[in-house]
Amino acid sequence: MEHIELFFKAVFIDNMVFATFLGMCSYLAVSKKVATAVGLGAAVIFVQVITVPLNWLLDVYLLKDGALVWLGPEYAQYDLSFLSFIMFIATIATMVQLVEIIIEKFSPSLYNSLGLFLPLIAVNCAILGGSLFMQSREIPTFALAVNYGFSSGLGWFLAILTIASIREKIRYSNVPAPLRGLGITFIITGLMAIGFMSFGGMLTGGKEEKPVEQTAVIENNLNEVEVTKDAIDLAKNEQEIKE
């Protein structure tokens, strides 16, 4: 259940584009054609699946306060968290270079169509944001880190694929001249972001069970109120009888 909840949150509720507006430069520039958007989105998923778990290992066993305790008790006092940005970016840059080599080898046409934006994945704030969100939300296990890396990448992939599909169709629409290009793209992105906000209620439905102790306290308070009310009614009756 924890994996499913994290998956839906990362893809729909905390979508990188529509919730936090990360990775907008690539999202806007490479979303003119569906084929190009699919290639870049798949590359982002691959990079996220590799870098988020690797950065989780770095954070847990190297960067956190006291993470070096596995080297010995004398290292428990060291805190290397100030190196988080440098280490995370180094991991991301290494993986992006690997992706660039693979795409250039197996799909030269996609490599040429992506152009400069493929190496720019290394500085894509959505990629770094995935690792920083993983760190700030204190994801507890390696498996959940893999899940979050895939889910956050998939959310970005769905966002760029959706806007690319719309932009291909909107070419044949009668868009007002001042809104053509990025203008209408920003408007559509805002409308989609509002739509994705509706997913916020997906995992909040259902009745929450109150703890047993809290229920007992409420019942005791209600009993005391009823006893007090009975005592007041009895006193009023006695007063009426005396009069």
C-alpha cells in the first residue's frame, strides 16, 4: 500500500511540472513533437530511476548527520550534508552522459532531434528536484526510493507527452495571433495544472478511525454532560415543588 500511495502521489498529486513547475525549460522547448517528447521523457525516467536510488544511498550512508557510523563510532559525529548538492549533481551528470552515449549509439535521429536539450538534462531542475524531494521527505527504504524515482520521472513524462499531443493538434486550430506559440502553451499548462490539483483528493478519502483512547475520553465527557444535565433538571423539579 505504501508503494501504491507513493506512486500516485508522485505521478499525479505532486507532479514535477504541474505541482512544482520544475523542468519547464525542457518541457516547453521539446514539446513541439510527440516523438521528440517521448524520447526526452523516456530519458528523464531512466535518469530518475538511476539517480534517485543512488543519491538515497549517498544520503543514508555518507551525507546525513551520523551516517558514517558504519565506519566506526568515532565517525558518528561527522555531518557531510553540506555536500548534498555537489554529490547529487555529480551523480546526475554521470548518468546523463551515459544516457547521451546510449541514445547517440542506438538512435542517432532522436539524438539529433533532441540536440542541446539532452545534455541539459544534467541541469534540469526536475532531475535534481527528485533527489532533493527524496531527501527532504526522508524516504525510508531503497525500494521506495526506486519507486519514487520512477514515479516522478513518469509524471514528468506524462506532462510533456500530454502537452506535445495538444501542441501538435492545436496547429490546425484558429488560435488568436497574440497567443500563438508559448502564450497558448502556458495557458494550457495552467489549465492542466488545475486539473491535476483535483487528484489531491485521491488518497484522502474515507473515514478516519479515531484512536480507542480518544473515543473513550469523548464518551466519558458525554456521560459527564448527561449527568450534569440530569442534576440540573432534578434541582429545578425540587425548586418547583418547594414553591
